[in-house]
Amino acid sequence: MKKYIFVYLIIMLVIITGCSAKLNFTAAIEGINDNKVSLECSDLIDDSSDVGYECSIKITENTMIKNIDGDVVTLESLKEGQHIDLTVNKSLSERLPNQSEAKEIKIIKNKNSM
């Protein structure tokens, strides 16, 4: 009986690990409109393909946006070309439309400091 429980736990661990997705990543902002940030996210969705994917991540009133110093800022502080660390509520997918929402955005490099 212990052997079956052990095998079951190993199988569940493999399934959970295989299904987990990257929810934190770094990217450059390609565009901002209608409370959405557009990012080039090909490597996040399928790094084995040469197909380009653009992800549009929704920004809500619950999204925490921080500047380089860690201070909370508004959506207007985000600019095209900035590099950000992004945490989303669910994994990115090549299925359209992408339904991911930003939980936290941290500006890590400004466009003019590159």
C-alpha cells in the first residue's frame, strides 16, 4: 500500500511540475493603450519557434506598478522601450486573446538609461 501511495505522489509531482508556467518574466514594453501593455513574448510562449508573439497584458486597478526605486507609480509612468519585471495572474498562451492580467509591474530600466 505504501508503494502505491509513493508512486501516486511521484506521478502527481511530475504532473504539477510539468503544468506549471512562468508567471514572472522580464520584457521590454512595445506599446501601451487602453489599460494594456504590449510586450514581445515569443520566448515565453514558445522558445523553439521563430514565430513572433506579442502579448497584451491587462492592467487593472489591482495592478501594483513600481518605479526603479520601488516607489508606487501610475500607469502614465510606463513608456515604450522600458524594461519591466512583470508578474501575471496566469500563464501566457499563444491562444488569442491572451487573458493575462498584471499583478505587479516593476520598471527595471528606463528607455533613456539604455
